[in-house]
Amino acid sequence: MELPTALRQAVDRYLEGTPLAALREAADRLSRRYRAETRDGRMHLDDDIAIKAYLAARLPATYAAIRAGMEQVAYATPGFRPRTLIDIGAGPGSVLWAASDCWESLETATLIEASAAARKAGMALSENAALPATLWQSGDATTSLKAGGPADLVTLSYVLDELAPEAIGQLIDRLWALTAGTLLIIEPGTPAGWQRILSVRSRLIEAGAHVVAPCPHHAPCPIQSPDWCHFSRRVARSRLHRLTKNADVPWEDEKFIYLAASRLPPERREARILAPPIHGKGRIDLKLCLPDGTSSQKLVSKRNGEVYRYVRRLDWGDTFPTDDVVP
Ligand SMILES: C[S@@+](CC[C@H](N)C(=O)[O-])C[C@H]1O[C@@H](n2cnc3c(N)ncnc32)[C@H](O)[C@@H]1O
């Protein structure tokens, strides 16, 4: 996956003239802080060079994960046409761009972001772009959430891992109260990210939410540690991205986990593919999460004809047709 052209060009313009050594140093610092899930009272994106490093080294990956999650929401609920968006911890506006790409219906967006440097970058990127009318707001999601609302779509992308664990429950309750349609939460695809999503999932189900994706059921997660539920998206690296990360490979795989919870049940509830399909001679092995709350392996062979031809196109994170009926 690549950034939309308009966003890529806006990022290139924003980064023009930034010394590569400074970008590399800031990207390295950022990566160490994210990996360690550092919570030292400082924001990771607290200055201009940190957000520039984020644009060069992280935005393509978080955009890809957000867009992939949204694709699954749109598939499960084709009638969902959000007109309003509230995004918390917006960073440079990754969700705004992905949501506009996914849903043409979007008219207005409120983006709440604690870092002034991130808001400045986000506003610059979206200036003159064909995006919904956007209101950028300063605010701390854990204390002073004045988001207006409610909104059809409420999002929190790659933010939970920056918050104190004890602040998460209350924030989720407030976000759910702001949600008129669907709440989408995205986290890094690590065991810790999965655990956070699991506890958010239980809390939202208890509050009456319908899980739209990725789980095709409301039962306890059938996956057992040390395994964990996550998905992956291949992300193209631009030249500057490669230079910033000192990397040769022109792509990277972004691992992520997400949860979409809605006021209404999904229109489609199909098994979820939990790992890369294994292609053999005339057969494909799938690891599935099933609507009955269990997880199991499924073999689809050439003899399954139409289903086999359909499954050949499917990937990790897609859904598998219920009762083997190809949509
Ligand atoms: C990893 S970035 C994610 C940015 C964007 N959502 C994305 O997915 O690319 C996390 C963002 O959340 C913001 N953030 C962290 N804690 C916050 C809080 N308590 N209130 C508001 N924003 C916060 C950070 O400043 C940062 O911009």
C-alpha cells in the first residue's frame, strides 16, 4: 500500500530542506520510544523534528493499517456512510486522509491532538486538499476531551500505547458515548497491543456494542498466548523513507491489530483469516476465526471449484465466505 498521491506530495513539501541526519536521529529516537512504550510524561511528537521523522518513517505504515481496518469495516457494514468523524490523537491527520479515501460520505471532521507540532504539520498537509471540513483542536484525551459530537465515526489510532493503562477504561467509555455509529481503535500488532484491544473489546461488549471487525463473534477470544491476534500490511517505502531508516528494502510489513465496535450489528459476519494463507499444490490452508467463537484450520482444495478460485485471491485479514458461499 502507498500513501494517496496528494498526501505523499504534501509530505514531500513539508519535509523539503530538512537535513537527513536530523531526520535519521529523530526517527531513531522515536522508534526506540515506541518500541519501549516509553511513558515518561513527555509526548513522543513534541517538536518539529519529531513529527517530521514521523511523517518520513511512520505515517506510511499507520496510514496503511488504518486504511486496512477501515476496508474491513466498510465490507462488514456496506450501509455505513459516516458523515461526521471525531479522531483522537490525530497526529498529522492520518485517520482523516484514510477515512476520506474510504468513505466519500464524510463531510466534517474534528481532530483532537495534544501536540502543537503535530497539529501544525497536520494542518499544513491538509491545506488546500480535497478533504472534509476539518476542525483541529488542542486537547488531552485523558482529561479534557471537548470533542462536541456525537459523530458517526470515532477513531483512536496508535494512541492507547501512549496512555497510562489506568486512563484507558474511562477514555473508552467517553469515546463510546461520542459514537453514533462506529468506534474504530487501532494498535500496534504486538502481544501488548492485542491485550489492550482485548480489554477494550470486553468493555465495549459489556456496554452493548456490536463487534463489526475483526472478530466475527462476541465470545471470548479463542487465541491463546503466546500466539496473538494481529494482521499485517505491506507498505511501500519511498526513497526518503528508506534513507531516514537507513534501510535498503523498498517495503516493510506493518503489523497491527484493531477493533471496530458499532451501535448496529454488522450486515456481514464472516470467518476471519488469522494468518497468511498457505498455498500448496491444489490446496490452500487457512487459519480462521469462526462466527461460533472458535478458531480452526480449514483446507480448501481445487475440488472446491468456485470457492478455491475465490480463496486464491484472499489474504491474511480478509474474511472467508460464510457456509462456503462466494459473495
Ligand atoms: C503514534 S501517534 C498516532 C497518530 C495518528 N493517529 C496515526 O495513527 O498516525 C499518537 C498521537 O497521539 C497523541 N496523543 C498521545 N496522548 C494524547 C492525549 N492524552 N491526548 C491527545 N493526544 C494524544 C500524540 O501526540 C500523537 O500525535
